[in-house]
Amino acid sequence: GTGEHLITPEHINDYLTKYDSDIVPKMFRTWYGNVYFIDKLRQDVKSGNDDLNDVQKGKKYNKYMKSCCQYVADKLHNSPGISKKSYMDHLLLESFINNPKKFFKNISQNNKLNSNQILLKLLSKLRKN
């Protein structure tokens, strides 16, 4: 043989349950779906994305959200609808929808942190409220 082995979802589940029976692979996809959302926002802030500027002025929100969901979907190899419904945190999205300026302020105030760290801070703030 070539020494190659097929790794199945069962192998991954078995491996994870050695550490904690509550850990499932979807948790990692969900986490990274949200990290990718933060990545997209950070990239757009850095590049001065026109659609993002419109969102901050209260315009073209749906168009921008579609592009965010498409970005996450591409990273997760999913459809935008599935990515938004199954992997993107609804409290995080609501926070963005309800006050994009405040959301971006939170991101830009933490620009020395990586997207994982920013996501953790945002989620812990949202869970306290």
C-alpha cells in the first residue's frame, strides 16, 4: 500500500470524544464561520470597501450581508444560506445589524488582536447582556 489512510467523520468524532464527549466537529466549523465573518469585516475596514462604508451610513445593509455570507460560505465550502443559518452566531449578526458603527468600533479598538481573540471578546460581551 501507499501508506495512505482514509480519515472518516467517525475517526474524528472518536478522537475528539477522547478529550470530551461534548466536543463535536461542527463546533470548529461554527467557530471558524464566525472568525471568517470577523476576517471579512477587518479586511473591508482596512481596504475601505465602499459597501462597508454604505453600511456604516445605514445603507445597502442586505447587499453587504450577502457578501459576508458568501465569503464565509466560500471558506466553509457551503452555501451562503447554510453558512448563515447553521454556522454564523445569531447574536453576533444581530449586534452587527443593530449597530454597525458600534460593531466596527469594537473591532477597530482591538486591531492588535487576531480575529479569534476579537471574536472571543465580542461573544463574551454579547453573552453578558
